[in-house]
Amino acid sequence: MATKRMNILVYSGNGSTVESVRHCLYSLRRLLSPSYAVITVSGDAIIKEPWTASCACLVFPGGADLPYCRTLNGEGNRRISQYVERGGLYLGFCAGGYYGSKRCEFEVGDKKMEVVGDRELAFFPGTCRGCAFSGFVYHSEAGARATQLRISKKALAEGSVPDVFRSYYNGGGVFVDAPKFQDKGVEVLASFTEELDVDAGEGSASVVYCKVGEGAALLTSTHPEFAAVNLDPDIGIPGFDKVVEALKEDEQQRADFLKACLLKMGLRVNQEQTTIPSLSRLHLSSAVKSDTATLLEALRELISMQDGEEYIKDENDIFHLEKPSTWSLGSIVDALPGAATKNSKDKQNEEAEDQDRIVDYDKVVKRLVIHDKDQPESKDTPYFNHQAFFANLKHYESQSRECDGTFGKNLLYGEVVTSTNTMLEKNTQILRRLPTGFTATATVQVAGRGRGTNVWVSPAGSLMFSTVIRHSMSLMPQAPIVFLQYLAALAIVEGVKTYDRGYERIPVKLKWPNDIFAADPADPSGRTYVKIGGILVNSHYSASEYLSVVGIGLNTTNASPTTSLNALSPPSPFTLEKLLARILTSFSALYSRFVRTGFDKYFENLYYKHWLHSEQIVTLEAEG
């Protein structure tokens, strides 16, 4: 079994700054999604978790290099070094550049700021010395500038790059004597054109590429990942508005340079930057129309009035309640000839600009359309057919003795949402009032959640949904809640294989309880399996029961970043609506039996039947 390297891991632990991490995620996702999942990783995970096999590139953002050392010196750096030596990639911006050098010299002679010492990674075999320009202040733009870099087109042969461009700088160093290390696999990709405030030795290297064993490291002193659109010119620091203006003028050159750097590292890069879409309306509906009104009544005490409009304000999100008639009327007005007034055009321009910058989605008010009279029509939700979903749900329920008709009965759908798991699990007041089987699904997630603190953009074509389960404490002795993730994994595999006649041989397996794997179509032998799905279960204890949210993501029609169900040559292509209905009814039947019998011999046999390692000798070992 082989694992494709599909994760771009951005360090977000001790020493990193929130802003630098956000800039990394913003730029890398636009250039690398959906070929890779760009997600964060903690220091603890680097030290303890098995991240190396699936990591395409480890990224260290701006911040402070000394806390990086305190967290990762020893075991953490040993694992990073081994990962790169064996073919991995390391990308270090600013503080990450200092950290990846053999020696760090920062503000030597300044008793308050000085940081001097050898570094364990030593990807660049010399010294990174800074600040290249004086005036740096921690957690401030006071020392920031738009510094000009000259590009080595010989070193960056792939991609279109400018001769020079201006890049955001704030505290980075210069890679001392970089040209002298050419015989050790060092290439200078870019150099400062301005006079520096420290001794740079030979040359004035600002970006270097270092061959390390079978892998490589790319270190920068500036921030080519910082886009001007995400910098605020009006923060009250004299001259910073001019810095932002200069960076805006060279925005295309910045993006081209960063793209060329990623290509240099051997990553698959989008020819056009992917724009993160804006959030869409949410649609609440039910298999039986009257059930939507019943559900709304359960939420009634959470609804408040503001300017004649209804809102639900919970811990994480604010929802603005709309009726289909009101929403449709507004849409008609917007579509009328002449409706695109100057104000509306200005608003459209503002929204387009918002899509092109870092957005705090938690602060965005979510619009929720209540369909208590009818299910949403196709023109309202063009990427999800509610009628097809509920019809398939009813069909599959009629074939099962165990299925009790609760899973999927109430459905929340959004074309573009933050995260189905976040909307349910982080809004606890709403969660406490939702019934078992309530399901949220989406076409695209812009802040999808994985294990730990992992967050990423989930592309269209992936089946993404989260389901609520209320598990009574009285069931725990016989049916422990820990088995929910096993039931979810079984429901996925069983759902795929019983989707319809002829699907029994679809090569899908479960690996442990959290991951779903499929045979890699690129391997004709059928022996290579790659991950196509994952499960995340979060539980809260409240009033003698566990409130659990089971989140599932499954590549269905999207071929990136690994493969998908439709690439496995099914008799007919899977559709998201029918597959969601099948997995939910399988889950419902398995959960009903589990409550009655516990995880008995039936479940054990079913698990081994679909386990990836059945009839194999499995060796467990520590990495390295």
C-alpha cells in the first residue's frame, strides 16, 4: 500500500504568528488546491504524529525562530531533517528561513533583540544574518517595507518570472556568502538590490534553494506569500500606505515568483490562482414538509428580532432567517433591467474584492432559508437536487428493517459553507435542540475540518456531510460511544457497495476507524490503495447524553488530490444525492442494531471483511 503525498503542512505552533499562518494558507491554497490539501500542523503533531508519509511540503511561516527551537529541538528537528533527507520538501518564510539555516544571527549587539546560535536543521549550510534592514519591531508594521528583489531566471527556469519585483519585508535576514555554497547544492533564486544594513558577505541572497539528500529546502528572507490585498494601509503607521501601494503594483509579479518557487520544488501548481468562493445561502428542509416547521419550533426560543428580521445568535455563528418567498422576491428585483445601479455595482465590486482576500468566516452572518412549505427547487440549489435525495432516502429506507427513518430526515444544505462540522458542533445551543439524524451537507467547504486543528478548502465533487447523534448515557455499558467512528466507516463502505446492483466489487476499504481507502486506478495490479475519505467525530456531554457530530468527507467525482469513486469504473457514475441517501440509511441501520446489540460479532466480522489489512501481516513501528 502506497500513500500519496497530498498534504502541505503549515506550522502553526509556538513561535508562529496568526497573520503569517493566514497569509501562508491564503497564497498556498490559491496556487496548490485542489492538488494538495493545505492545512496547519502543531509542534506536538510534528514530534508525535505520523505526518511524514503524506506530507508533500512542510512550511514554516514568519514569527520568531527561537520559540521554534524551544519546541522542536531534538526529536522534532530530527524528524524534519529525516523527512527532507528522504525526499521531503521544506519551505521557510522569514523566521522559517532563519530556522532552516545552519546559524542564525539576528540583531547582534542589541541586548533586547539579539538572537545568535547554531540551528539543528542546517539546510542552508551557512549563516542567515539580519535584520537586512534596520527598524524591525515585533508584532508591528513599523519596520515593514516593499523591498526590490532581482530574480535569477537561470535558477528559476520553469514558469514566467520578472527580472525584478517588490516583496513585503519585515525583519528577515540575508543568506551570507550564499554563492560560495554552490558546490553544496545551494542556488540563489533572488537577491536584494538595495544596500543592506548587515554584512552579507559575497552576494546579497534573499531567497535560496538548497538540495538536501533526496529532498530540498527553499528559504526566503522576505514574504512572497503576503498579498497586498490582505494588508491594511490605514493602520496609522506613517508610510505604510505607500508600502501597500507599491506591493499592489507588483502583485502579479509576486504571484508569478511564488509560483516559480513552488515549481522549482517540484510541486504541482495551478496555472491560474484558485479563488476562494464567498459563502452561499443555507437551505433547511425535510423529507416531510411539516417536519421543518416542527424543527423551527424547537429553535424558537433562540430566535431574536432585529429591525423586523429574525436571527439566531449562537456561540460561533449568527444565522439570519429568511423565507423562500422573501428571498425569491429579492432575487427577482436584482434581475430586473436597470436594477444594476451604481450602488449595486459598487457592492458587487466590494464583494469581488472580498473574495480575493483573507476572510474571517466566523464573523460573516449566515443566511438561512426555511423551506417549511416545499423542498428547495433545482433553480434554488442547482448543485444539489433535494427531490432526488429525499426520493432515494425513502427508497433505501423501504429496503431496510433496521433503518428507523431519522437519518437525513432533516437536511441543511449550502452550496458554499464554512464547515458542516463547525456549524453543528460549535453552535451548542442549536445542537442541543437538533434530533438524531439531522444532517448538514455542502457542495464546497472553505474551512473544512479534519483531525486536530486541520482546516482546508474542500472542493466540489467531494461528498461532505455531518450528522447529529444523541447517544444516551444509559447505552454506554453495552454500546460505548467510541464505536461511532467504526459505524461511520462501515456505513461508508457498505453504502458504496450497496449503492445499486453491480457495485459490490468497487475496491473500497477502511483503514483503522477514521480513513477510507480505494484502489489507485494508476496501478493496474490493484495492490496500491490511496485515501479517498475521512471521518471526524466530536462529542459533548449534556444532560445524561452525548451529543455527537459525525463528519464525513468522501471523494466522489473529484479526482484531486488522490482519486475518487467515479475513477474506480463503477457501472454508472455515482451521484452525490443518491450516495448521501445510501450512506445515511446504512448508518441508520447500523446504529439501530448497535444500540440493541452493542459492537457484537456481527460488527466485528463486518469490520474485518472491509478492513484494508485483512489477511495481511501488519507491522507497527515508530517512524525513523
